[in-house]
Amino acid sequence: MLNSVIVVDDEASIRSAVEQWLGLSGFAVQPFSRAEDCLAQLPAHFPGVILSDVRMPGMGGLALLEQLQQRDADLPVILLTGHGDVPMAVEAMRNGAYDFLEKPFTPQTLLDSLRRALEKRQLVLENRRLHEQADQKSRLEGTLLGMSAGMQQLRRQVLDLASLPVNVLIRGETGSGKERVARCLHDFGPRAAQPFVALNCAAIPEHLFEAELFGHESGAFTGAQGKRIGKLEYANGGTVFLDEIESMPLAQQAKLLRVLQEQQLERLGANQSISVDLRIIAATKPDLLEEARAGRFREDLAYRLNVAELRLAPLRERREDIPLLFAHFAHTAAERLGRSAPALNAAQLGRLLGQDWPGNVRELANAAERHALGLGEPQPLVATAGQSLAAQQEAFEAQCLRAALARHKGDIKAVMEELQLPRRTLNEKMQRHNLLREDFLDRP
């Protein structure tokens, strides 16, 4: 709350009077008689102002100011001083205090100082929020690569959903990057410091499924030696990623639904329920509701999982991202091997753009690694029917435009000269391929 004030003063009468004045003026006041208690209970990124007496038993106001400055140099601290403490308070302002009020002070003087301090605090926190958003956007662009309209939309959706306490269903073909997107939803959200547990439901034998998810007590079944913590319990406080969720046995779907509804689970062989705080991110290739209508998936669980849905476009629907992704994978592989990746010529690039890539990003990464190793032409492992000439030309044109814009850091005149295009034609092509000059500017 941006009307929050913490009052630290060892005199109960002053605390009471200040709390009353500020309460009548709409402030939320939290009083403390000791500076030590204030420090112990101060939340991170406190959105308000600290109002502290200078002279107190134990830690005084100046020592409190020093501790607060170490935590957050922009946190406004207003000191309350007696007449003899004024030179000391002036020195404290040089060291970071926002203001000082000499006792006795009027309620209006206090209110004026607090309101100015809160305005400053609001600006500081808003500036931090904007910087954090810009930093997250930059980090996400380096993780979910691609400049196509679909990838730009996906990154916006990931940033929006990462901070929300909702389950997410990711739809996409094999190799399209579902686990990477799930990891970003975790890493860019408030659970980032907690466990991220990934499970492929198709890879777990059905007879081991329940023990794998829920754990077991010693002797729960033949071979159950000792207590074992299941994946769901281990992920408490964090995120569980369930890939190929459509493969989960129906009996375990019912147990998972109970965990989602009640936020509790029981180990095999146990009678005691264990509270868990989990975010579930599931991934699937087929439509879960169609699976439910066919009797292969629980409809109630499908709705529980699909609070929000992200669709990952296959590579054939975002061909303009292929050169960037290929270059990234080839560079990464070459760097790991201590060599330079051979450059692509126009014919090789055209062949990359003309493939359908049924294995999507995973298949492209494999082709790029083979190219970095010098194991022949960069092509997919499975040959597929090519696109029409017009579709290949469009994808190649988009890549040429993007490469020129990147080389010249958004300098339109330089791009016009390199590609020998008039301004109007360049503008039309950039608009058709959803290319914005601002995305290529060389920002500090």
C-alpha cells in the first residue's frame, strides 16, 4: 500500500498521537517501540515511509537509518529530533535521510512531509517495476527465440501468465518447445526460487505411476523399502510440469484432480494428508476435451488444467524464425566443440526454409548441430514435401529484411541502400512481414 507508514518511537504517548493523526488522514500505520523489531518485520520492497525517533534505547534512529540504507537506499526515512539533535539530523540527511522534524511538530507539518516522501517512493517503485519488466522481456527474448508475430505474442503471454497463480495447459507438436515454455512460466514468476519438477507421463510405467507422483511409506507394497517422497510433494511451493498429460492413467487422473481441488495428497500406505502448494503446467498434443469426449481423459480434470492455454505454433507456421534458430543452435554446438560454424549460403538457407520440419525446433537443432560438425548439408533428418514457391519466397524475403534491419540497427536509409528498395516499397514489405523498426534499434 502506498499510504503505509511505519512509526518507530520508544515513547508510547508519541506513538499513539502520531498513529491517531495519520489514521484520521487515511494512512495505514504500523507502530514499533524498538528499531530492532522494525528491522525484523520490515517486508522487502516496503512501499511506504519510515518515521523514526533519533534517540531510543538500544538501536537509535541513526543506526536504524544505516541499516535501512543497506537494504534499500531509496526507502524514505523521516527522523524525529529534539532541539539538540538538529545538527545530527542535518548530517543524517546528507547520509540518506529524507527529512527531519524537530519536536514539537504540528500534524500538518508531519502530513506534508509524509505525502512528499510517499510521492517519491511511488515514483521509485514504479521506475523499478518498469526496469524489471524491461529486463524480463530482454531475458525472455534470449530464451524463447524468434521474431515472428506468433513468438512475440507467445512471449507476451508467458510474461502475463508467469506471475498469475493459475494452472496452464500448453498445446503443441512434438519438439515445439513445450518444456522450455513451461520452464519460463516458472522462472519468470514468484515461484522461481522453488523446485521445478518435470515429468513425462508417457514414460512412466502405469504400475509405478502412483508411487512416482505421490510417494509411499515403508512397506506400502512389495519392494517399498523405506519412505519415499513423491514428485508432487517434492515440488511443494514450486511448479510441476506434466508433459504428455493425455497419457496419464485414468485412475491417477482422479487422484491428481483431488490434489488440485484440495491442495492435499497422501503417500501410498499412509493415512495422513499432506498439504501442498503447487502450480501445475501440463502439456499435450491432442485436444484434451476431445480426449474426454472419447472417454480417454477426465473432463473435470481437463477444465482444471486448462485455466489458461498457450498454443505453440509448429515451425512450418513461423518459417521466418528458422534462420535465427538455426544460427543459434549451430553457434552453440560449434562453441561447445571449440570450432567455428560454417556459414550458410543462399541455396542452403532456401532449403532450410522449404522444409516442413515435422520434428520442429528439436529437429532443426539436430540439423544445426550436424552442420556445425561438418557432417553434410544442413537438412532435416526426414525429408518432407516442400512449400509452394510463393511461400518459400515470402519466408526468404522476410529473412533478408530482418537480417538487413539487424545489421543496420534499424537505420531505414541504410537498409534502403543495401537492398536497393524505395522507401514506400520497404515500408509495405515491413508491414506485410510484421517487422517494426523499433525492434532493431541499438538500445543502451
